[in-house]
Amino acid sequence: MKTVEAYEKDVFNQTKFLETFCPQKPLSKIQQKNVIFSGTGDSFVSAILAEIFSNYQVRSFDPLDLLKNKTIAKNKTVYFVSVSGNTISNIKAAKIAKKSIAITSRPQSRLAKACNDSIIMKSSTSNVFTAGSITFLETALTCISLVTSLSIPKNPQIFKKALSDAKKSKTGKRIFVLGSEYTYPIAMYCAAKFYEILGYDVHFQRIEQFSHMELFCINKGDTVIIFDEKNSHNKQLAKNLKSVGLNVIHPPFESKDKISQFLYYVYLSQLLPLFEAKKQGKKDCHFILAKKFRNASNQMIY
């Protein structure tokens, strides 16, 4: 099975996975004040989501920050998020934490062995090395469930809406993905999928900061994706961007439930690059083919 096909299979299996997903018991508010979440790549997105959904009671940090400033994790419980459990920065940081808990798919990984305890991810994948989708969804929801009571919406229309919106959308090779609060880390995740699958030049930023910074390096024909409700501020932003020749993707999603919104934007982040890859007839993800760059990445990560 080629890697784009494997990615597609994993993406479409997520709705079935959600039927069996078991949230964790939320930590008390007192416990959360002494908790840190850490991770890299997609897992760092999950860590940031934990911070935001906890109403900023827990903190999220890059593992190198924990290694450079050891006082950050002093007397704290640190949850290290890593699907593979082999990211060396996580492992080193876990060894200096007073109490460390691995959130990983591999109970025998180096991270799991370095931590005091583990929460094991159980999602089933295509077993092909490809861009992360279902594994990200599981780790993100697990992190969120540790900081707030979580109820998974039993609504197949969420995925169907994202599927329909992704099929109708067209992107260029230079993209800016914007979000605010919990949609900002999803914008980061979306950028990562475009990097991994297509190798596109993609930027992620907070909605407000974009107008102060990235807007001045943008070119006519570039694409701006807005992950947020259609309020007066965002409508004006979209109007202004279209008036100067930019392609704007700002699909509506009518729900006040934050988890439903979270699922929609995650699905859209996965499906937009998937359909672009299929349009181009790609069989393998960009990061699979870019062997020299992947080797340089692996030497730093593992």
C-alpha cells in the first residue's frame, strides 16, 4: 500500500475509531496547577491543546525548554506525548522530571521505560509509515480528556461536512493557516500535513497577529485558510484579503460545541492536503520521497 493511500485509509477510519474511544478521567483543578504537557511535532499540538482546554491551568512546553531550564519541571508532573515513544528530547526530559507519564502507542518504547507511568494509545492504523492522522486524533483527545470532562459527539455529519468543504476548496502552493485559541494549534497541525504530504510552503499564525506580520509577505494568488467562526472580525478579514487578490478558504461550521468544532477543523486539516495530493496523482507523501531531508530529520529526532 502506497503512503497516500495509507494516509487516506487512516483518515477515513477515524469516525469508526471515535465510537470506541475512552476518555481519561480528568485531573482535579488542584492537580492541574502542577502539570505540564510536552511533545514534538503533532504531539506538541496535542500538548498545547491540553493547555488551552484546561483554561490554561496546565502548561505546555517544548522538551528542549525543559532541558534548558530544569526549574520549569521542578516538583511538576510531566505528561510526555509521543506516538513512537522514541523521540530523544522527550526521553532526556523525562529523566529529569520528578514524575513523568508517557502518552504513547508503544508500551515498550524508550520513553515508556524512562517514565514512571504510561497511558497507552490503542487506535488501529494501516501499519504503513505515513503522515499522522488517527494517532494524532487519539493523543489530542486523550490530552484534552485529562484536563476537562469530554463527551465525543456521535455525529457523522461533522466528517461529511469537512469532506464536502475540502473537496470544494482549492489551494495554491503557498498557504497561510490562521486560528485563534484552540484552533491555532490545529492551524499548526494543518501546516504540518501540507509539509508532510505535499512539501508546500505553508505558514501558521494567530488570526490577529497575521494582520500585523505575515500579511506583508503575502503574494497575490496565495491561499489563506481561516479556522474560526464567521464573526464580524473574521468576515472583514476575509473580505479585505479577497479584495487584494488572495484565495480565502473560510468554510462555515455551525456548532457551539467545542469538541465538534475541534473535530471538524482536524478533519479539514487532513482532507485538504489529501485531496490536493489525489488531484496531482501523488502516490507517496512528500516526506517519504525526500529521503535526504528525512534522514537529516531522523538524526535530530532519534
